[in-house]
Amino acid sequence: MPVPIRSGTPKKPSEMMRLFMTTFIGIIFGFFLGISFPTLSLSKMNLPSGLFPSIDLTYIEDKYSGLSKQALFNAWSSLKGNKEASPLLPRYNETEIWVPTNPRGAERLPPGIVASESDFYLRRLWGLPSEDLTIQPRYLVTFTVGYDQKKNIDAAVKKFSENFTIVLFHYDGRTTEWDEFEWSKRTVHISAHKQTKWWYAKRFLHPDIVAPYDYIFLWDEDLGVEHFDAEKYIKLVRKHGLEISQPGLDPDRGTTWAMTKRRDGIEVHKDTEERPGWCTDPHLPPCAAFVEIMATVFSRDAWRCVWHMIQNDLVHGWGLDFAMRKCVEPAHEKIGVVDAQWIIHQGVPSLGSQVTSSQYSI
Ligand SMILES: *[C@@H]1O[C@H](CO)[C@@H](O)[C@H](O)[C@H]1NC(C)=O
Ligand SMILES: *[C@@H]1O[C@H](CO)[C@@H](O)[C@H](O)[C@H]1NC(C)=O
């Protein structure tokens, strides 16, 4: 005789009865619980006052006009009750807030809730936001890339420690392919078809967005970094007060300008001799106050200015290298080339690698 299989057989009647009774009692209990709090409303809810330290709910109600204005106002009033005691908190006219020092368009907001700057830090979706970042990178590196240059970019990215936020601008629409690299998950990927680095820079590197970063690297994808160390580079740039800089270029690979050629045995240089007749003034480009735009590094302040100089229709960046000096003063001391950390311009023709030579623009 086969042994009957027990699993899947209906439960015994007494179990069914117990289940039914439990459910029924639960429903009755819930019903009574409900009718004993008939007047629970937002105004009676005990909102944690720390959550909205200085938000005036009369302004929020514009946004959530579906909610009862009275309820919101009551909630706000009870919150305010706790705050009234503190003489340190600024007092605002309940019906009219106007703070002219707020960013344009945000004058109606209490200054306490205005966040005018941001960053590229990736956040977790759980836990306390204050614990999200174990390291707060102070430098930003961007590359404008196509997937065909993955080997080069992989080598370059590995030169930048955890102190650098990496942002890749993809001009070929291929972003997920980069996940083969371990660092891809820590990287911000921005994709838009067939644009050059100035297009991305203007749209995604607004000075208020990159404000936490001391230095911003705006690099092409075809740079050889065998002789480059990012942390040492930053040290030299700080030491010599360079607001706009680039690593020296290997002189054996066809470079156009004397200024950006790497020199042996020194840390940085800030001027050069060009061919006779090329420089009207030894303090002006291309003899000084000049770097190219293929591997430029900006200080936060310099970038705030240069960003404004990038015209919205600027494609190749022609002319920008000659104009950047307007952003720092005195330019011939604050723009320079770092010789001790240098790169090789491989000159791979691709969409992302900008036509760097300004000779077309003069
Ligand atoms: C608050 O602002 C309104 C509108 O500007 C004004 O009419 C009112 O007198 C102000 N109240 C106080 C206490 O300043
Ligand atoms: C990152 O920056 C900190 C602070 O400047 C420094 O102490 C540390 O050595 C840097 N990390 C690397 C890998 O260089």
C-alpha cells in the first residue's frame, strides 16, 4: 500500500476555526480602535519639531493645496510653540518672507532651508544621510569618453585615489558597458549623443554643483598618464598657487605650443619664449597666462569664472585657452604648467578629444 502524502491536504476543521476567530477578533479590535480616535487630524499630530526647524508651512501650503490650510497652519503653530522660547532663532513675518541675500528666485524661503550648492556624491538609500560618505572627495575629475577608449580611461581613472570624484561624459551612448570595470559603480555616468566636453561642462558642471571640490579636472580621453600622480599634482598646484594649470606635455609627441611642453628638472613653469613675433607681451598668451584645454585643471574660484565664459554654442573650445586669463589675477602668476607630473597627448582622433590647438582661432 502506498503511504499517503500528507502535504497539501486540507487543514483540520479545528485549525480553520482558530484562523477564522483570530481574523474576526482582529477586525473588531481595529474597528473599535478606529472609532475611539475620530478627530485625529494633522493639527493634533505631534510632528517632530527637529524635522522642520524653520519652515513656514503657510508657504508650503501653496504646493500642497489639497491639504487643509487650517490644519497645516495649526500644525505649524503648535511647532512654533516649542521654538518661541529661543531668542536666537530669527523671527520672520508670518505672512511675508523676503530675504534679499537668498539666491535669486528663493527670496521667499527662510534661509535655513536654502541649499544653494550640491555635489556629485552618491548616496545610499537607507540609514542616516550623515553616514553615507566615509570619505568626502575634494577633487573632481571628468573625462569625455567613448567606449573605444576604455583601456586608456581605465588606466587614467586608476591614477586618481578615493579623494577624487569621477564623472564620465559619454558621447557615444554606451554607458552600461563600463560596468566591467570595478570603479564604474562609484562613477557618475552622464550620457548625451555626440557632444563635446564644453557642452557637458556648461550643462553639468555649474559652479554651484561642483562647489565642494577644491580642484576640477576637465580632461580629454586620449591622455597617457604613466608619469602622472594626481595627489602629487595637487600638492604642486597648491604650493605654486596655480588657479588654472595643466600637466606638462611630453615634448617628443607633436605639441603645438612652447608653453605647454614639459621641462626637465623643475616643478612648474609659468612662462616661455615663443617663436619671434608670436608674443606681443611676455606676460600674455601664448608666452604666459596660458594653458591648453585638453587637460586643464581649475581651482574652484577659477572655474566659477570660466564656466560663465563658456558660451552655450561653444563646440570645440577654440579661443577659450587664450581667454581664460581674464578669470585670474595676475594671470601670469596663477596660470602654469606642472612639469614634475606630466602626460602624453596621444592625439587619438575621436569626437571626445577636442581639437586643442588654438592656432585656428588666432
Ligand atoms: C507682515 O507683512 C505684511 C505684508 O507685507 C504686512 O502687512 C504686515 O504689517 C507685516 N507684519 C509685521 C508684524 O511686520
Ligand atoms: C586623501 O586625502 C587625505 C587628506 O588630504 C590624505 O591624507 C590622503 O593621503 C589622501 N589619499 C591618498 C590615497 O593619497
